[in-house]
Amino acid sequence: MQNDVYIKEQILSLLKEKHKQIDNLMTLTKEMEKVIDRNDLGSLSAVLSMRQDSMDRVDKLNEGVRDNLEKTESGERERIIALLEPNGALGAQSDQTETGIFETNRMTLSLLKRIIDLDEAINKKIRQSTEQEEPE
């Protein structure tokens, strides 16, 4: 049981770091939009590289969460996984750590949705710009 408490705390710590990286990704995505609007290809390359670095860090953090989940007993693992589901187990948190896992993950998923929406808007702008530049 004590081990499961430690593992949940580790997972929460990883999720908090993941949220920071996703927040950084949002900042970089906004910067990417500005760079594209200025047609600054040199800066675009740098921003894309920084975005990839953040995405790579998120992948490592996700791996850390999976590794920690594997160390828990199956009942506890299922409980934590339920907290990580997009619709989450809202009423299922039994302690502050579980509440932290649920809330941090909820905020991260919300931020990811905003990034996806912004990426789609940027892609739409790029497509429209490209279509206007192509001779008929």
C-alpha cells in the first residue's frame, strides 16, 4: 500500500511536468502562428524544432507514467487509469494525490484541445495562403 502511495505521487509529479511541457507547446504554437504570419521561414524552423523538443519530453513523461503504472497492483492500476481517462472518474478520487492526478490530467487535456484547434486554424491559413499563391 505504501508503495502505491509513492507511485501515485510519482505519477502526479510526472503529470505536472507534462502539463508544463504542454503549456510550453501552446506558447510555441502561438509563436509559430506569428512567425507564419510574418513569413519568417528562419524563425519557423527554430520554433518547429523547439516544439518537437517539447513533444519528445512529453513522450518521455508519458513513458514514465506507463512505467509507474506497471509497478502498481492491478486494482490500483485500474483506479489510476480511470482517473486518466478523458471523461475521468470524477467521483472516484480517494485522496489528494488522486484528485491531483485527475485535475492535472483534465487541465492538460483541455490545453491539448486548444493546441489542436490552433494547429487546425494555422493549417487552414497555410492552405488558403498556398491556394492564393498558386497560378490557375
